[in-house]
Amino acid sequence: GQKGLARTSKTPGRTQLLNFFGLDDDRRLVDLPGYGYAAVAASIRAEWQGAVAPYIERRRSLQGLVVLTDIRHPLRDLDLQLVDWAWHLGRPVHVLLTKADKLGRGKATATLLAARKVLADYPHAATAQLFSAVAGQGLEALAGVLDRWLRREGAAPDLTSTGKMLSP
């Protein structure tokens, strides 16, 4: 709910570092570089993968991955490779079909159902939902997923007050 907390761009692939957002002293959200739809050189993608792969593989406190994919280009090969890799590592994945406001309700629902059918190959590990930052669609559902992943001793984090950006 805080505009300007994270830098955004209309061009895919602008996140080029691991950005940490503190929820409290013990928990944080981490924005990882995306490389599925970004129009960048293969060498840059390889560099991102070199930073992201060890983080996902070795970070013991990592509770899950939220994969953002444009609803108009859902679950491309690289997205599915990431889901499969996370599944083999025992990491849950939640797929956000972003820009859901760009499609009509029927087409968006059909795309969601198709994505869920693909993700059914990863039982108990992969879920999907519609999301639109512009329309505010899907925020509660996403907060519910994050609450389950980040809950500690029955206390859910306050996801509406993501604090300061932290150094990695």
C-alpha cells in the first residue's frame, strides 16, 4: 500500500539486484531479478541467474517464491523451469498472473484455470491467482499466502506496512 517503496518500470527486467524489504527484525520480502520476459542480453540473464540460483538453493529461511508472470504471456518455459526447480528444492511457489485488468473476466478466468491445470503437476507446492496492481485485484489473496508462509508462533506479519529497504 505504499507507492514509491519499490522502483517500477514499464520495461520488464529493470530489477537487476536483490532488493530486501524488512517486515520486522526477522522477516523480509526479497525482490529478485526476473529473467523470463525481460528483453536483455543473454549474458545479463546468466548474471542474474548466477545471483538468484544460490539464493534460492541455499537460503534456509526462504519460505516460498512468488512468481510474477503477465497474464497475456502466462507460464512461459522459464517460468515453468523455475516452478519445477523450486518444487524439487521443496520450495512452495505462488504464481501471480499480473495485469489481470488487461483481459476481460472470462478470458482472465480461463487463463487462471489453464495455469492451475499446469501447476497441478506440482501438488501441494504450486498455486496461482489473478492479480492487478492497478485495480487492486488479488491483494488479499496474496497477503493470505504470504501470511501462511511468514507466520511465526501464530502471529501474522503486518504486510501493509512493509518498512524500509534493506541492504542485502
